[in-house]
Amino acid sequence: MNVVAALCATTILGALAVFQLALAFGAPAGRFAWGGRHRVLPTGLRVGSGLSILLYAGLAAVLLARAGALAVPGDAPPVIAAAWAVFGYFVLGVLVNAISRSRPERFTMTPVSGVLAVCALIVALG
């Protein structure tokens, strides 16, 4: 179950990475991210979108490690702590997206963050 949840989260994070890459290159989908104030993101937020891809890779790596899908001991205390931090990050994402002033962001990214939080919880519980 842990591996399935980690793979589910990794797949969603991969899709979000593609979305952020599109935003970084000027896709007119800014209403779904960064508070939804810009149809096309300004330069600073485009850089943020690019950097978020690296963050997503790190989050996925932690979940995969905790689930035992990487050559890292998933039961090592730092991996367990990191998995709980990832869960907390996704819970925070649910809250932040739920209060977004952007209706498209609120109704799209809140459930996405919720699914990620549930997957991360399953993985963190080990």
C-alpha cells in the first residue's frame, strides 16, 4: 500500500511539474497557481514555477524512499521525519489553496493537495 501511495503521489507531482514548467515558459494558465492573479505569470513567479519542479522532485524522493522504492532505508529516522514533513507540507497546501482568492486555483489545487496529503499520510505511517 505504501508503494502504491508513493507512486500515486509521484505521478501527481510529475503532472504538477509539467504544469509548472508550462507556467515557467509562459502558458496562460496562471489562474490555477500562485494566487491566480496573473493569466501569464510575471518573471519572478516563472522562476518560482521552475524552482517548484525541484521541490516536487525532492518531495517525491522522500516518499519513494519511505515506501522502500529507493535504495535508502525507509525506516531510517531522518527518512521517517522527512516523510512527516512532506505530509505537513501537503496539509499546508490544502489550507493555502482552500483560501485562495482564485476560484480556479481553489477548486482545482485544493483537491489535488488533499490527495497528495492522503498519499503522504499513508506513506509516512509506513
